[in-house]
Amino acid sequence: MKRYTAVQIGLGNRGVTHIKGFLQMQDRIHLTGICDVLPERVETIGTAFDIPKTAWYTDAEALVKATRPEILSFCTLPSVRLEMIELAVRYGVKAICMEKPMATSLHEAKKMVELCEAHGIKAVVCHQHKYLKNFRKLREILESGELGEVQRINAECQAWLSQLGTHYMDYVIWANHGIGPVSVVGHVHGRQLLADTHPSPDYFLGEMVLGNGVRSTLQFGYFTRPFHHHRENYEKGDYPIEFWEDDRLTVYGTTGYVWAECSGCWGACTAKTGGNVIGGRENGFKDELEQPEAQLTYTEDLIRWLDGEIASHPCNIRQAYEGYAALEAMEISALEHRRVDLPLEPLPKADINERLSAELPDVPRRTLPKQESSMGDSVFSK
């Protein structure tokens, strides 16, 4: 079987997880180089994973030009995603793994998709939580028919839109068997996080009608109900790991419901359980930093796509773009007080974050009262 060459650009926590995924598949992937703008980080990671010093780089283009990889994986800030795609095009890359959000404007996102499709590049956006065991359990229950007719798929995250919101937008479409939204409405408020490296309104609320009539409500940011207890400091930007794992995808049907979180927790109440709630906890986001099981399966599917064994990857860039466009449509709905129908064309001038910065009033985030106990804090929670 063919062995593909790969490089990793960006060596933070997510970049290291990608490296671990590649190194677990050394029979199919040869990691030929690593890169980060911080020399000390390159040295630390290169030494830790016994990567030859000749494969250490601090300049992305120098790395790609020298190694001509078939797979380009990059975990960079959202503002340079398009530059990485253009770099891949220049040097004949065959496949791309990128982090979310895929861009900071729909203009950039659309151009990225067009470049990949025009040059035959198989690109995936790392919405990898759908590979967690508890998300696969959710999918198993969904496909078994235990829920009856699916009516609603909801997504809730304490983290903001461009951090975890894009993940859960993708998971809604995934849980709906790839059928995306056709019409949306939305509300947003708060400008503080528009200055973040992952720019976003402080709070986002949207309602979607999907192509098969299923409804979906999405909430991202501080005003979303918490499922777990954690203490964060909004002013200092101090967020504990429990904050990043406080999220949930819930699928409701005529005969039950099932939910999963990136903490690894899941729960269900279906016709098959006789009205009893069942559930458990598997490896979650935090566990993935050490033992990246979901990342490995995600990487295996990329190889299967390159080999031609599957028609597409569950995290393919086209589906990610559909979700990205729907999120921007909900932000436009919030600003213009109207329903927005899809597909959506990019704004002709200012990107959405510029509009939000100019038009949103300042609404400071605040810590809100939390219930001592709730349905979310069950025996299946941490």
C-alpha cells in the first residue's frame, strides 16, 4: 500500500495531537517535517518525538518547498488559513487537514473551497469530535431507529461561536445525515470576543430549518445554559478545561432522545430503554490530548479517501463550508432582523466580523446564577 508524506505546521496542543495521529500510522504516513514560528517550540516537539533536526522549520513555505508533502496539516490562527491553502496549491499538495474555524469570513471560506476543488485537493476541517466513542454511540442509537422520527437536533456550548460553535454546527448536519439548513434566523450580542484570535460575538442563538424539515436550535457563548460546574474569569480570559468540555449535541425523536458531549459523556432515553435513562462516559476531549483515539480514526479516514476507498471524508471542507455559511447567515439575520435563506453568497464588501464590530452595542459578559443540580448533572456527568 502507498505511504503518503506529510508535514505538520503549528505545534500547539492540536498540532501535537495531529502528530500523534500521524505517528500511529507510520506504515501509511511518513512525517517529513514540522514547523512553528517559535523556534523553541520546534525544538521541544522535535526532540520529544525524535524527529530529525533536518526536518525542523520555522518558515512554512520553506518547509513545503523543501519536502513537497502529499498531506499538509496546519493548526494555525484562523486569519492565515487561506494563505495555507494557497501554499498547498503552489506546491501540488494532495490533501489538507486544517483546524476550525475554516476562515474568518465567508469570502475567504468560499475561495478556499474553490481552490481545493479546482486543484483536486482533498481537504478536511478537524471537526473530529464526531469520532469520539460517545458520539459514535449517539449515531448508533440514531441509526437504529430507537428515536422514531427525528424532529429536532440541538447544539449548546459554553465556548463561543468560532471556538466550539463551528464544531457543533457541523455535528448537527452530520447527525442529520448530511442534510443542511435551508432557512435560518438568529440573535447575537456582545463585542468583546470580536477582538479574540477566534473572533466571534460573545453570545449566539440561532434557529434553523433543515432540508428534510428537521429543526435545530444552536446556542454558543456565556449565556448558554451550563451542564457542568466550572469557574471562568471572562475579564482575564481564564477558562478551565471543564469550560471547554461543557457542550452538548442532543437529537430528539418521536420516541426518545440521545445526547453526547466532547467531555465523553452521553445519555439516552428511547423506546428500547423502556423510558429509563441510560448513559456513560468514554474518552473525551481532555483524554484526546494524551491518547488521541478519535484523531487516529479521523486520520485513517483521510487515508481511505486518498486511497479511493470512500467517496468523501465525514469532515470534508464542502460540508464545513455549508455549516460556516449557515452560521454567517444567522449573524446577518440578527443584524438585519429578517429570515435568511440559503445558499448564501458572501457579503460584497465588509466581512461579517467588521459588520458586527461596527453595529453591535457593547454588552459586557457576566457570570450568571447556576443551578445546584439539573438534568445535565446526572450520574453520567463528570
